[in-house]
Amino acid sequence: MGRQRKRVVTGEAVPLPRKDEKPSVFHRKEKKKKTDIGRVFINISIGLCIFSLIWFFYALYMRSSLAKRVVTLHPSPPVLDAHSSSAKVSPERFWGSYRPQVYFGMKTRSPKSIVTGMMWMRQFSDVDVNLRHTCEQGDHLQSYGWLMHDGINFGVQEILDSDFALITEFVKRIGGDHGGDWTWRITAKQHSSAPQAPVISLMFYTAADTQGSLQAHVEEGKRLASITGFSEELGNFKITFRKPVTGGLSTTKYASYNYLQTVSPGLDKLTDIVKHSLNRRFVYSLPSGEKRHYIAVDTYKPPHHQNHQKPADTRKESDFVVHQVTIQTPFQIEVLFESGSFHDRPNQLVGSIMTQELEKRKAEFDTRFEKTFGLESKGFSQAHIKFAKAALSNMLGGMGYFYGQSVVQSVYNEYPLLYPDGALFTAVPSRSFFPRGFLWDEGFHQLLLSKWDPQVTREAISHWIDLMNIEGWIPREQILGDEARSKVPAEFVVQRNENANPPTLFLALQELNEQLSADPDKAAYQMTLPFLRRLFPRLKTWFDWYNTTQSGPIPNSYRWRGRDKDTNLFLNPKTLTSGLDDYPRASHPSEHERHVDLHCWMALSSGIMASVARLLGEPHQDYELTHQVLSNNSLLNELHWSEQLRAFSDYGNHTQSVSLQQEKVYVPPGQPRHQFPVARLVRSVRRAPKLQYVNAFGYVSLFPFLLHILQPDTPKLEYILRDMRDSSKLWTPYGLRSLSKADPLYMKRNTEHDAPYWRGPVWININYLAVRALHHYSNIEGPYKEKAAALYEELRTNIINNVYKQYVETGYIWEQYNDSTGRGQGSHPFTGWSALTVLMMAERY
């Protein structure tokens, strides 16, 4: 068939349209239709543009809003009242040794406190200037630490320097409206082995921190007799520097005096200011008649920076006064602080009056210590008891009061932001190396302190929880104030809001809860109920934050965020957020990971949330259900039991075929090698990773046992007890090592600069949890009760003996202990969680 043709009427021509003829209705409709479609397209385009603009500005608003959340504090009322740390509300705790980062100093629990402290140096030594002030491992002191400290009224510290010892003592007397009076006594003695009595200079100082004023009062030309001052928190006050005397507190000894009155831009600059004010022009007359030039404070001369490359310090300057006394040992000096509002003091707290008060406080401390821990009744020697008192006292003497702003960042912030100003009353892990607050350490600290003084624990937890933001996040490392920041490398300053830390504060809350339930009428426990009531709204948010932000890839699993992302440089990328740093996890970090330790922390936390909610009459069913689900041993086995290892394990994208290899740097022929990058150690992966259990046996494998998640009749408990006792795996004569000797990463460096940290050494916090768990399983019915009891006795004895032995031999309690020799290693003194040895001695879990 051909094409279909148009039908045309024959005999009639088709007329052409005339120019003046209007378009037909059909043509007008066609044109109108085209116009309407055009308008629709224009309208749609305009609408899309408007929508895009609205969406753009909404996205900007949301991003801005989300960016602000990281620095927006939680809206519920703070746990602590605004003036809870003030002299009027808490006068007995107002003044204290709340400067753990210095060898000896005091301040108040207020944001901009007047601070006091002591520096010293040995004259005529081989070293030009050996000034001691902040606690530094590089000072190589034989030993230093509190021998007795009750956390409130008094403290006695011993410092052993090269050829002399300093005993620093303080005692307080409450009175007036500003925290009352206190007195220091410093006793200096030469070591018995020293060939001659050393001449030393003590420098007592007082510094304001942006508010308050100080006035020096000088006698005899250059002896600073006293300082008077005023501040908002203290009102008027006076600090008197008494003349040094012999040990008998009778005869005044010959001494040379110097003083410095200047200003400081910040407390972190005090040491530098003193160093830059030293001069050798002064002459000291020895008892033999010999005259020698000595070093003393003179006039502060700021260091000169060439070309002014260093920016000027723009902070507000505050008064800073130093009193230096140079004298040959032995001698004793007292420094007296008197509050202007203490009008009815019976006498000055000096000389024999101070001695009487100090002896009274010591006797009370001894009585209370035995009543609390019962070590004498357990048959411990006096030497062991002295060690235990020092361990407790160093944790109490390591309590610090910090104020300032954290530096934080979220994924919605291009640059770090300053967190709102906040205060923190907390124990510190180490006065020399970690003199600041760490979230997961603090839960362990408060396990010990809650036995001694529940009020300290309530206040410390309150301060931590009050630092929470609207999301429920608490920065895990608190670097507050200039002094704290000066001790932290720049790469660790910024805190990121996706990163958690083990919620160990729940352990301390569990202890407070159990104390109250066991003895609700005891005065020390009665404040726990109102404390928990104020705490609970924030505690719910904190738990929810963990439960959502740290959730894992499948229901009821959990994953630590914040693992190191540069897999090229790390043998096994660190998980700092877990607290166990370089402990082996999946070799290739991914969203598919499941972490067994975090699962157990959440099981523990949900159970404690349920018990606290039940105590307060709050809804507890959801927490109870969560606890039942997470504690279900079948679920735990399904998510984390490795049949190959016969142990609980993490799960993730993993291979064991990794090693650190020297990278190859190509140097063209004839080119000098030094012009090319230095060859680094980089990771070599010999076999591709796959999703599997991470077969590393160590501390992480024990967590279902450590936190009492395992049922007492499960065969999995038998495997754990057997492997714990295996000396080719975790067992040592000094405690449980952190990683099995059979593991490929045992004692392997993580980078060329990072020595093994949680890959073998013995850590006391996890060993404490192990001893505590063995005690638990040995006291409930089950087929492994007797095995747990035997291991409990053996492990407890090993830990106590080694920590005590190392303290006697080295003068310190240590961060960790060598799993081959038992020697203390790492930072020292470390009287954070290593002081939990006291609870093992007392068998108080």
C-alpha cells in the first residue's frame, strides 16, 4: 500500500489567508497553549530556584545550628549549685593542695584563685640552674609524694633530691568567711650519705590570676617579711614568712634573703619569670666563714627574641611576688596564711601550736585508715601499711581544681571551637606526666576515694557530668587553663565530639548506690540520694549518647569511634577512645567493626542505670530490658565468641599478615642522599584483610568476665580462667599481662616512634577488675567457684607483692609494670588507678 493522502475536494482551490484576516480560533488556541507551557516552565524554574535558595539557607542554618551544638551545654540544671565550691558553702574544702602539677602549692576551689607555691634549687652544684617547681620526670628526683593526706585538713609530703630531703607539711584551721587559715612547714635535711651539708634556696611565691592584688612588705632591705592582699574570694589576707630555725624550732639560723615583685601574664609563665630574674651577684657566707656567690632572684628581664619573631603575650598581667631564703641544711621554715575575716582565732597556727594540730590530724588519719581498710587486722606489716597510706594520700593529694575552656571540634566545624568555661574537681593519673582530668581514669580513681570519702566522689562525678554538652558528650581529656595546656602536645589538645571513653563513672556510681542501700542511715551516705536525683537527667542523656553514637553495624553491637585513620604508618591503628590505645583491633578500621569491651561497658552501664532509676522511682523498664539483652550470653557468644581462638574477640576487617618495613626512597644516580626524605617505617600488608574475628587474646578478651557479664555456669568462664593462668598467655608473677605472649603483636612497636603500650605490660586497673571478678565468681554458686577462689588468692598476692616491692626499691608507684621482670615503667609517680592496690589489700570490691 502507498502512503495515505490528504483528502482534497476537486474543483475547489484552497484559499490563501489575507494579511488583515485574524488567525483562526484553532491557531489562537495553539499559540496560547505554547504560551501557557512556557509560563509553566518559567514558573517551575522560578519555584526550583526559590526552593533551592530556601534549601541552601536552611542547610546553612542547620549546619550552623549543628556546628553550635558541640559547644552548647546541656539544658538541664547543673548537678552542682553555682557556689557549691565557695568558702561559704564548703569552707573545709575551699583551700587545698589543688595544684597537683607542682611539687608543693595550694589554691582555692575558685575560677581565678590566688595561688601559692614553692620552688627550690641547690646552690653551688655542678648544674648551673637546677630549679624545681613543676613535677617533671626529667628532674630525676629519687622520690616524692604524700605520705599522709586526708583530702581536707592536712598533708605530709617527702621529697628526696640529690643529697637532701624536704618534708613539706600543711595544716588548716577553719574560721571566718573565707576558708580560714593555714600554715606550711618545710623541713630540710641532708642525706646521711652526703659528704657535706648542702646549701639550698627555697622560693615561696604568691601569684594572682587576673584578679586580686598583692603588696610586698620588706624588712632589713631585702627580706620579704609578709605579703598582704585582697581578692574577691578571699577578702583581705596576709601571708607571713617566718625566719628559718634549726630542727628544734628554737635557734634562728643565718640565711640570705632575696625577693622579687613583678607581674605575670599567666600561671604557666611563673617558672620562666623566676629563671629570667636570676642573678649571680649575691654573696653567701658559709658557717666556715667562706664567702661564695650564689644565684638568687633579682630583677625580671623578659627574654629578648630576635626580630620579634615570637608574638607578644596579650593576656592580662597579674601580681607575682617571690620570697627567697638561702640557707645550709638542716633547717625548718614556716609560712602562715591568715584570713582577714577570721576575727576570733585563739592563736597563730605556728610553732608548737601547729605541731599539736598536725599530730592530732595524723592520729585521726591513722585511726580512720584502719577503720576504712583494716590492713592491720589482716596482718599486713607496718611497712606495707605505710605504703598503702602513701598510695591513698597521693591520690587525695593529686586532686586538682581546674578552670578554663576545652578546645573542641565536630564534623560540622571547619576549625576547632572553644568550649564554654567550666570547672573540674578531679583526681589526676600522674602529677608529672598527666596532671589533668581523664574521663576513664576518673571512674577507677573514685572506686578508691568513694571508700574513704563519698563526698569527694559525689563532687568529682558532679563536676564531670556538668561538663556535658547538649548532645550528651563529655570531652574525654580535660585540658583546662594555661597551666594544664602548657603540659599537653598540640596534637592532643583538640577534643572531638564523636569520640567516647569507657564510661567508668558508672563503676563509682554503682559503689555509691551499694553504700546507700547497705547503710541508708549512715551520715556519709545520706547525701547520695539527692545527688543521684540531680544527676539523673544528665545521666540519661549521657547513656543515650553512648547508646546511639557508639552503636555498631548490627543491632545490639557497639563500635568505638575515633580510630587512627592513617593505616600506612601504624602497625595496628590505635583506638585511643577505648582507653587501651594500641591494643590490637581489626587491622583495617571500618564501619563493620564490633568491639567486645564496649559491648560489656554498655551492659554494665544499662544495669546501673536501671538500679539508679529504680531507686529514684523513675521509669527503669527500658534500661532493665537493655541490660537483659546485652547481658544475654547467647547474644554475646553470637557477636563475639571466636571458636578458632576459643575466646571473646572483636570483629572487623582484619588480617594478621602485617609488619613494619623500611620504605624505599628512590634516589637518582649521582644525587646526594641527604636531599631526599628520610626512609620511614611503614606498614606492609602481605595478605588482604577480610571480615573475621580479631584473634588477639588479652585484656579485651576478658571483658565479659571482668564486668561480670558471664553466667557463673557457662563453659566460656572455664576457658577464660584456664587461659588467664597460662604463663604462655597472660599469667606472670606480677599480674596479668595485657596481651598474650603468643600473639603476633606482643611487644611489637606500633610505629617507629611508638613503643608497645598495651601489648604486654601489666596494668593495675585491669588487674584490679580481674581480682574483683575472681572474688565475685568465687562467692557465687557455679562449677568454677573453687578455681576462681584459688586464682583470686594467687593473683591478688602477686600484684600486691610486686607493686609494694617496686615502691620500696624505686620510691614510686608506676603507670605499668614489666611483664618479664616486674620492674615499674612508664610515667611516675602514677598514683591514679595503680593506687587500687590498696583496695586489693583491703579486699574491698
